[in-house]
Amino acid sequence: MDTIALLGSSLGLGFLAGIRLYATVLAIGLAVRFQLLHLHEGMRGLEVLADWRILALAGVAFLTEFFADKIPWVDTAWDAIHTFIRPLGAALLAATALGDVDPTLRTSLALLTGGVALTSHSGKAATRAVVNHSPEPFSNVALSLAEDAMVPAGIWLATAHPVITLCLVVVAVVLTIIFIRLAVNALRSSFAAMRRLFGGVAA
């Protein structure tokens, strides 16, 4: 694979890992183990994810996250815990995948992948914080299920069409950064309104 293709595949998987790290590891491992996914030469390092011990660990973590992510405010706490875990996991995933690639290129791609994962994780966390202010739980569950469904589709796209994936990731990162800024401003306004309301009641 050329550098652009490696970049597209790495960043695509990193973006997914920033949202669903354990599901991404589990899905890749199962797909490789049952020969549903044929990895390109430059990504052969991901074959280690098919090891049953990694599959078992990823499976337990995935099930825990699957249910935690469906409960309002529990999902926010879960995201807070994974603020560093997901980007580091994504960077490790890239470094593992590119094991036979030039060390300088491997390190560079791993760092970029970790940065992309941090962005997608932050966007997910901001989205959930906004949605959790809604009194009904259905939008939370719908978002969570959509993220679950995104993983297998994203893995296929990242491995089969890395150049397209690269373009989509660049656009998604830009939009995510814009959304995060809007979400933070909205949450600040909401908290300020609550302080004024309770301040007025107390007075």
C-alpha cells in the first residue's frame, strides 16, 4: 500500500476507535478470524486481533460499553473515563497494524491516528452531553445504536477504499471541531441560565 492508502486506512480506523474502541477491535478481530476481511499487505499487523485472548477481552469490554452507552449520563461518565483510553488505543492500533512499515512513517501515522481518535471521541462526548439534557431517553439510544452500526461499515470502507475514507475523515474532523465549539457554547448558555434561575429562586 502506498502512503496515502495507509494514511486513509489508519485514520479511518482511528476515527472509529475514538467512538467505539472495543467494538472496532472486536469487529476487526472477528472479521480476520473468520476470513471476512482480507487485509492489505501494509496492515497485516492487525491479524493479531484474531487471537482468541484479544477477542475475549474485547468482547467483554464491548458488552460493558454497549449497555453503559445506552444509559443517559452513565454514557457521559463512561466517555470521561475513556478520554485518554480511546486515543491511546487508536494509536496503538495503528502502530500494531503498520508493524512492517518504516518506523518513522509508523510513528507519524500512529500519532495522527491518536489525534483523530481524540477528535471523534470529543465529538461523541459533546453530542451525548447535549442529548442528555433532553428529558426523553430515546434519542440517546438511537445515537448509540447508530454508532454501533457505524463500526462494521467504517471498517469495510477504511480497508476497501482508504482514499475515500481519508477524504471523509478530513471532512468529519473539521465538522466535528466546529460542532464541539457550538456544543460547548450551548452547554455554557444552558448552565448560565440554570444558575440565573436557581439564583432568582433562592433570592
